[in-house]
Amino acid sequence: MKKTFYLMRHGETLFNVRRKIQGACDSPLTDLGRNQAKIAGEYFKGIPLDHVYCSTSERASDTLEIITNNQMPYIRLKGLKEANFGTFEGESEDLNPSREEYETFFVPYGGEHRQEVRERMVKTCTDIMEKDDHHVVLAVSHAGACRNFLSVWQDTSDVLPERISNCTIFKYEYEDKKFKLVEIITPDFSKIEKLLSAATIS
């Protein structure tokens, strides 16, 4: 029996704006981030979600609470967290390596190997979807975690940009312990950004 699994990135955070490396560490959603979550929530209206999850990071749980308008109980799971970047946490994104070096770059500095991230994401998401009463599920996670998860099932270079936008939604079909990407939804935040820019100028 096919099930539906939505995996999405959280809204914009303070560290996103300040271009800080943000993995295991956390920072709050910005006003734009909260508004992004509200717009993403519009997408899920009419979709019969039966269970919702998020990582243990506050930026993920706050995003989920906004999306569900605090109307659904949820479970926070460490397995959905972003990769740990070790001593690079909180430092400038200018220190990030090239994407080709990402696989093992952070390990000597106390960070995670990309394979560790892939394995825990697959295990966590599979455990979720194997539950009998889980048919249409949403999980809020992080850009790197979402990219690593998708890379297990297909070549991400064909479908993903260099950076995954905040609140991007990945829709998967789940059957026989396998996930198949159906669609990538990028909500339109242009009106929000214009309104916030106008408010800042005034």
C-alpha cells in the first residue's frame, strides 16, 4: 500500500540571514521565516495529515507549529536533525568547503560524515512510515538532511539547486521501505519579501 510522506525544510532563521553555519546549533526564526511557514501551511490545507514530526531543533518545531496552527500534536526526533558541523558550528559560511569535499570534511572537527546523516535520516523516516496508522505524514527537517535523504533514492544533481530554499517541500511516495520523489514544492514568498522590505524602508 502506497503512503505519502512530506519532508520539508524549516523557515528562515537568524543564522541564515547572518550566513552562519547552522547544523546541530540553533537560532530562531526571523519574521520572514515565520511568514514563510504560514504560506507553506496554506499548501497543507485540505491535505489529511494523520501524523506530524520534526527535528529536535527549535527552528523546525516552530515551523511545524505555525504550519499546523498548533492544532496537531507532534513528535520531535533527533534523527531528523541537520548534520553536525563540529567546531565549524556558528562560524561564517565562507568557511564551508566545496560540495565535493562535504562528504568527510567536518569529521576531523567533531562533525558528522555525510553517510551517517544519510543512514539516520533513512532509518528515522522509514521507522515513521512503517507505523500502521501512518498514511499521510509531514516531517520538518533541514536543507542538508533533506538533500542527503534524497541522494539515497536518486541523483540530486538533476533535481536540486545549489541551495534548498527555506520551507521547500519534498513529496514522496512510500512503499516496501522505499521512498520515491513525486514532486518538489517551492512556495511563492515574493509578496512576503516585498512587504517586509517595504516595512524596513519605512
